[in-house]
Amino acid sequence: MSLPKAELHLHIEGTLEPELAFALAGRNGVQLPFADEDALREAYRFEDLQSFLDLYYALMAVLRTERDFEDLADAYLARAAAQGVRHAEIFFDPQAHLARGVSMGTVVEGLWRPLGSSEARHGVSTRLIMCFLRDESAESALETLDAAKPYLDRITGIGLDSAEVGHPPAKFREVYEAAAALGLRRVAHAGEEGPPQYITEALDVLGVERVDHGLRCVEDPALVERLVRERVPLTLCPLSNVRLRTVDVLAEHPLPAMLDAGLLCTVNSDDPAYFGGYAGDNFDAVRRTLGLSEERLRELARNSFLASFLEDDEERRARYLAEVEAYVFPAQAG
């Protein structure tokens, strides 16, 4: 769906399509444990978040040089633009690369080359958000923030991702306080596989401005009331939820009820190469399966721009919102 939208929950490493993975493997002399692209796609049958993460980190072995990260980001931006994304706030996982001997500079410089020219080349404005791996130590997160300091002119904010259960947000209080002091925006994954209490903790301890996923808030009515009252955005990822079995089938996704409750929900793709679709594909899926009306879809698109970190460019945000209101939906096939 080409309805104008912002994508706020997108892991750039999760856009590594099988074809590009094999191309980079060949370029860098990396042997992948799959015969071909089709065999790799067959591995995309995940039991849970951890089974996905195991493959996700294994495939990162092909990302070695600035050119690799440049090609990865440019391929995403082209796909996103074709599906109506006008603004993208893109996550990256530096610890996963630093652990392989790939420097922070290699990652950031490689990503920034296409991001910095994205508006001219793809019509997509961008922001870059550095995530910490929550199954790594708090000390490692602090070291990573320190390594990123020479590049903060290109990094808008920080996030928290990877295996959630057993790694509560409070573990990262110190690095979030340090990031806030540096003027960085703050988001965190919470309430995907972890309990609703993790959402509350992310708000109260980490001071996050946006909750990534946040799906399990529906289990706590008081938390839902708070999120509505404080207008805290949730970056939902419907196709990801089904692939990782957080929701059994898309028809059971609580998105309609969450919108009815007044939550500021957005729809995003998460790791689209692994989960079956980019931002527009997620919009198409919820429209088709959940029966969302055109006004509900427009609300989701509007929410995405309102939830974005575009406070430094309100004129741009207003222009994007005007595009949402002017959009004419194509007739649905019978």
C-alpha cells in the first residue's frame, strides 16, 4: 500500500534479503550454511523470538565493509519508498558488529551514505537510532554509547532490542540516563514477549518517549489508560507478531481493539526480509485480514508521523500529514 507513512520500527539488519545475503557472502568470502536463496528462505520458520535471533545474528557475518552497509540501507530505502514510506527512523545494532571486529565507523559511515542522500534519491527522510542488545551487559551498552560519540551528529536516538524475557529495562538505567544527557531520543522494545510491567519500567526507569511493540499492554487496563492519557506511541509490527508466534494468526491481532481504546498505534515491518513484508505489506495485511476501514488506515498513517522524531522539522511533518489526508485509496479487488 502506497498510503504515505512513516516507518518507526525497522531493523536495518533485518532487511537483508536472501539474494543480497548471498551476493555479500560471495563478495566477502563468507560461506553460508545454505545451498541457495530458497534454502535460506525455508529457514524462516521460527518457533519464537530466539529462534529468529539465532539466524538473524548468523547472517550478519556477511556484513563486513562500509559498502556492505551502504548496499543494505539503499536496498531498504528503495523498497520502502515504493510502498509509500516518506520518513524512516532506522534501528541498527552496533554491538553485533563490534563483536565481529567491524568498527562503529564502518557501520555508521556505511549506513549514512545512503541515508544522507535518501531524500534526494528516494524521497524518504531518515533518522538513525542505535540499539543496545539487552542480552548483553549494561557495561557493554555504556561502552557502545562511548564508541558512538564521534558519530552523534548522525544518530538521533537510542533503543533497546534483542531477547526480551529475563532482561528488564531497568538493567539499562545508567546508559539511558547518559544518552538523555547527550540529548538523544529514547525508545525501547517492551511488551513483545516480556510482560506489561516491562512497558511500565521502560517509561518510568528509562524515560522512553515511544514503546516498540508494546503489544502486551492490553493485559493491563490501567497501563492502557496511562498510555492513552500520556499519548505514548506504540510501534506495532503485525506480520512480525504472527511469524514469531506472539499472535497465533493475524485475524486475532488486537490492533483494532487497541485503536478503539484510543492508543496511539503505528504499523511497521520490524525485520521485513524475515517476516514476510515491508511497511506497505503490513498495511495491506491488516486492511485485508482485520477489515480496517480507510479512515482507520489513514489514522495509522497519521499516527506514524505524529509519533516520529520530526520536532526539528514541523514544516516537513505538516507536509507529510497533508499527503495522508489527500491520499486516494485504490479500489479493492473484488
